[in-house]
Amino acid sequence: MSIESNQKIIKRYFDEVWNKGDISVLDEIVDPGFVNHSPSTPDSLGGPDDLKPMVIILKAAFPDLKIIIEDEIYDGDKVAIRCKIQGTHLGHLFGVPPTGKFVSVSQIQIDRIVDDKIVEHWRLTDELGMYRQLGVNRVMDNIKELKDSEYQTDQMV
């Protein structure tokens, strides 16, 4: 395991898988025992098959999806990435019909790489920011309803 080999794996992960949509690359760079610790994917399938549906869903919703790496930190078997996810919402996304809006959100992730395979993954994406940019303010609308109701903020604690 070297920084150079880990850099190649991360480059393939973002360029080939996410930017180009080639999910077959996941079979080459993700370990069969892969564990996804990301909070927005609690029912992880494990292995490369864990990530394939998400790539398909997001590339269908944002055909021009592009991930731009802004910072990379390599330390032993771990890689930390800060990136920007951008794309135009032209397909359905988790019940949200296409809006035609361009979105740009931040993401931070940490991957653990062993024997040239990604074995663990932690990711936090500004999903609320994405939905707000799409004009889907369900959470904010719910908060406003609570504030406007007779139910007072001090009672919500």
C-alpha cells in the first residue's frame, strides 16, 4: 500500500465510476467485504453492489453529474476527500420530479484502502442543501409549521 496506489484507486473511483458512470469499475476497486458506514445508507448491501444502485440513481437524476475533488489527504490506509458534487437535475430523484435546476453541494468522505481495494467508506453529503437548491423544502416547511403552530419551541426539547 502506497500513497500513489491509493491515489490511483481514488482517481478511478471519482473519474470512472461517478463522473463517467462506469459501475463495472467498482468490481475492480471495491472489496467484496466492503462496509459503507454512511448515515444516509443504513441498509448497506456490502461489497461493490452496495454502491452500484446509488451511482445509477444519481446519474439518472443528474446526467451531467461531476464530482470535483477539492482536497485530498492520504494517511496510511485512509484517504480523506473534500469534494463538490455538481449537476443538472433532469431525472427523478427519490420521488422528486426533474426540476432542470443546477445544484452544487459539498461532500466529505473517508475511505480505507487495503490491498488496492476500498474496504470501508464514511461519507457526509450536504443533502439538505441539495434539496433546498432543488426547491424541495419539506424539512424547512415542517419546521415552519411547528413554529407557526401553537406548539411552542420550548416544548419541543
